[in-house]
Amino acid sequence: MNLILSDRRIELPINNRSTEFIDLSGLQISNCIGCFGCWTKTPGKCVIRDDAVKVYPKIAESCKILYITKVKYGNYDTIMKTMLERSLPIQQAFIRLLNGETHHIQRAVAPKQATVIGYGNISNEEQEIFKQLVARNASNMCFEDYRVIFSHEDTLEQTVINEVTSWKE
Amino acid sequence: MEGIMIINGSPRAPKSNSKKYAELFAKYCTVPSEYFAITNKNHLELCRKMENYTHILFVFPLYVDGLPVTLMNFLKTLEEQSPKTKLQVSVLVNCGFIEPEQNNVAVKILQCFCKKQGYPFGSVLRIGSGEAILNTPLKIFAIWKIKQLATSVAKGKNRNLKTTMPLPKKIFIRASTNYWENYGKRNGITPAQMATMGIEEGSV
Ligand SMILES: Cc1cc2nc3c(=O)[nH]c(=O)nc-3n(C[C@H](O)[C@H](O)[C@H](O)COP(=O)(O)O)c2cc1C
């Protein structure tokens, strides 16, 4: 499955049954409260039963994934960051070594080809930090391969279309 | 008057490790400090209170390699409601994994905020194995560095400190497996249940 996870609405002229578009801004998702219930009470399930519980299984399943997020101080802005934090149930509490570093064992999470489009008025410094952040995420979010693309908000739609069109080849 | 405003950015502030780190900091700091936790409702109040202090110490956990949403939301309010004089900002960040360097990007994000908003940056302490270290005799390593952080913040110095449990990674992993298995056990959950590969499956 291919997944597009966006923090805003985007008109996409795609009609592809294997690609799902999720607009997080239209969903009800509250922030992670760090209770570790998804590891130690109801493993694999978040105790907060809002819209996030429909999204993280799809993140886990997807082989190709496109994240579309506003960038703030070199971090994901809060809509996307909230969803990433609420995806903790797809990992186990248990830790393993990955490339010499400690990381969590993943549950049934497909290895991913990930693309991250960061948009907004992003300074060079913020771009650099954001790239380092995604490089760190790669180990925790099962990215086999990833690319980071930056875009201004007014050219975002075209950037997304270009990216998604390239998937079909 | 000199004073440090300690701000906890953990979403579980009342029960957080960050709170314990903040308490240790306050204990060893020679300059008066006051502790606050960010809630959904107190952003404006915290921004207004900043006028009464000379320093801010942000204490928070690493979440998905960056700042937790609780802290991001607060920084966005602070951007709109910044105090007239910009305080010096220091950081005490802790992460679950053993490598304190996994906190580096989060520190850069906070430094980026400070630079953009004109807050002078002070000192940093990055703690690895932050979920566990205070529950073991190895907490002396954390305490030692927190003392150093408290001294540098009090003196307005710019130090970049880090600490973790001084264990081989394999032993850390074994200890952490034990820690989590006991956590599950208290909830009546077995290690096998915790290790399920299923996501949103069945009822436990
Ligand atoms: C949603 C979530 C994401 C986390 N992400 C990371 C991470 O990327 N790296 C890490 O080392 N620890 C991570 N942790 C672990 C916390 O940083 C660690 O448990 C910390 O001690 C929590 O501090 P607190 O009690 O002050 O909130 C994460 C925890 C949660 C709940």
C-alpha cells in the first residue's frame, strides 16, 4: 500500500486504488500523553480512542509513504508531529541494536521508501536541522530509503503531484 | 533580581522523569528557581511570568527525535507573546535510549527557536537512558552532571554537557527488557503479549 499523510488538504488528480491520501487536519487527534499503555497495558493499541487509531495501522502497512508537513524551527509542525507521536503503538517496548545504536523493535511494520516534503518559508538552517531530524527518524520509523524535499507553500501542490506521478513509473 | 524559571515540557509532567530532573536541578542550583509545567491552558500565564526571571530552563523528553508537541505548542504561543527582555535559555533534555547524542537534533531545534526569536542561549545537558537512570545506583552520574548544569546556568556560562548509564549496550538492553517486562507485569501483561506483532488487533 502507498500512503500520503498530509497536514493540510491538497487537491490531487490521482485515481489510484493502491494510494490512500489522509488529511490529518480534518481528523480529531489529541497529543500523546506518554502513558506507555500501548506497550504495557494494551500492546499495539493506543488507549486514546480517537482518529489516530485509524491512521497508525496504515502507516505500519505502507511500503511507500509520503509525509507532507509544515516545518517549524526545523521540527515537524504540530499536526504531523502529533500523529508521529501517536504512532508509538507500532513499536514494542523492547530495545535492540540497530547499526550500533539502541532502538525499539518494530511490530508488523513494512520497511518503507519514504519521502518527506517540508513546506513553508524555511531558512537554510532549518532545512539542515530538518534533514538531520528525518535522518534520525529513519532508524525509528523503518525507512529503508528516504528523501527530503523542500517546497514553498504556493508551489506545494505541484511538488506533491510531481512526486506522486514518479511513483507510478 | 536573578531567578530561573524551570519549565517542564513533558506531556505527563506531574509523573515525569523531567520533573525529577528539574527537582534535582533546583536542589543544586545556587540561584533561586521556580518550577512550572506546561499545560494546555497556562501558556499565556507562563509567558507573562517570564518578566520576573532572568533565565529559563526547559526540561523535556525527546519525542520522535524532536521536541514533544506540548513544548512545540508552547513555543508557538511564546513567539506571539514574548517578554520585553529576552531571557537566557538553557536546556535539560532526556531520552529513553542510551546514547545521549540522540538528543542532539532536539537541542538544535530549540537553539533555532532561540536564534529566530532573539533569546540568548545558555547551557545544555543531554541525558541518555533517561527513563531508567534515576531508578538505579547509576543515578549518581546524572546527579553529577545536573550539578554541573546548575552551576553553569547560575554563572551564565555556555556549557554543553551529556551523561548516560555507563554500561555496555548489550547490558543496557538486558536491563531495559527487564524494566519493561516488570512494567507489563504490574498491569497483568506477559512479555509475549507485549511482544505482539499485531497493531490494533484483538483485545488484550
Ligand atoms: C511518543 C514518544 C516518543 C518518544 N521518542 C523517543 C525517541 O525518539 N528517542 C528516545 O530515545 N526516546 C524517546 N521516547 C522516550 C522518552 O524520551 C523517555 O521515556 C523519557 O524518559 C520521558 O521523559 P518524561 O518522563 O520527562 O516525559 C519517546 C517516548 C514517547 C512517549
